[in-house]
Amino acid sequence: MNGTVSQFAGDYCEWAPDAALSEHVRCLWVNDLSLGPARTIQVVPDGCVDIVWTRDSLRVAGPDTRAWQEQLAPRSLVVGIRFQPGVASAWLGVPLTEILNARIALAEFWGGEADRLFDRASGSADAAPSDVTRIAAHLEAALLARLPAVGPADRGIGFVRRIAERRRCSRDEGMQALAGRIGLSERTLRRRCVDAFGYGFKTLDRIMRFQRFFRLVSASAHPRLAELADQAGYADQAHLTREVQRLCGATPRELVAQLWE
């Protein structure tokens, strides 16, 4: 595995957004690598899109279907705001297929507003480099200002996301059944999923299952892969190994080893 998984690379923390943004935003987060050398990190698929501030840029990240490798400069500071899966298209004005596995300047979507937001956030970093929450607060304020124009999150897409997040195995509910419960044709729901997530429900389901495993690893004092595979919803440990390698280019044991370094 080339690089450290981002959440294990520095002093990483996340917190809940303003309540008004809760149906749109999963969390605000910071990864402080300011005491470390230059390093390569891996960002693993999580179904989400982030707006990411660094000292050099303000970018949109994701959605990803594979690990994204990034080279960070010495003493890097990275701050972001993470959208709930399926909602970022309304904030960016494009189907997410257009930014799949990509990193694009926020100015491509928000124009001069993105440049002004970068200047405000960077000014906070210059004035108080130790108070990274001020940078995140500028990102959150920009979303709160845009919220009236964006409106409520799509309830149908939110339902699909929650099904993918909680299901235990792929046979639980098919696309046809999901479409019926939302009141759409299967074809329409497939198209809306691709626009909203950047890919279809099957890929979303795989990524959410991987994330369940990732969270279980992070929370386990003594991870046992066979048990975690079952808890996450994999058919068996071999299935877990294939899927983890496919999504992030590492074995489950390599992920566990990074956590316990």
C-alpha cells in the first residue's frame, strides 16, 4: 500500500455541522500534519464529496471508486467539510459523474465566491494557525449562506443512502424493490442514483459495506478479520479481502496494521 490512509496520517478529528445543514453535511473535519514531514496519503472511498482547504487551494474531492493518492508537503494542514452521500450535486450544479475520481478547484463551480472563501479561510490560518476550527467555520458559513437556494435534500436519494448504509448483504433489497418503495420506475431511480452518487446503487452498496468494515476496524481493540467481515456484511473473509483490495489497493491486514502503528 503506497501511503498512509488519511485518517491515520496525522491528528485527524471531525465534528457535527450546524443543525440547519445536518441533512446535507456529514461532518466538518481537520487533519493536522503540521508537525510532520512530507508524506503520501491515501484517501479511501466513502461515498462522499468534500470541499477541502489547504494552504494552496480550495478544491472539491470525489466521489471516489478507488483510493486517491496525494502527496502532502511538510507541515501540511488540511480542513474540509464532507457532504452526505448523494447531496453534493445540488451544491455544485453538476451530475457527480462529472467529478468521479477527480479533484477540481471549487472556483470551477462557484466562481469568484470560491476565491473569496479561500481568502477568508486562509486569512484565519495566517492569523491563528493553531485554531483550525476557524477555517472550518468559514466553509460552514459559506454553505449556510447558500442553503436557501439549494433547498431540502432529495428524500428519495436520502432513503437509498440509508438503505446502503445499514444493509447487511446484497440480497436484502434489490433495485426494483427500492424503486417501488420510493414511487419511481427502476430506470428512473438508476439514473438518479448515477447523477447523485456518481455511480449506481451496486457500487454505493459496496462502498458503504467497506466503510462499515473500516469503522469496525477503527473501533476494535483486537480486530479479528473473520468476525469483522461478518459484522460488516461480507459473505466471508475471502470476500472481504477481494473487496477491500479492489476499493483501496490494500489488504484488510494492511489496514489493521496502519491503525496499530
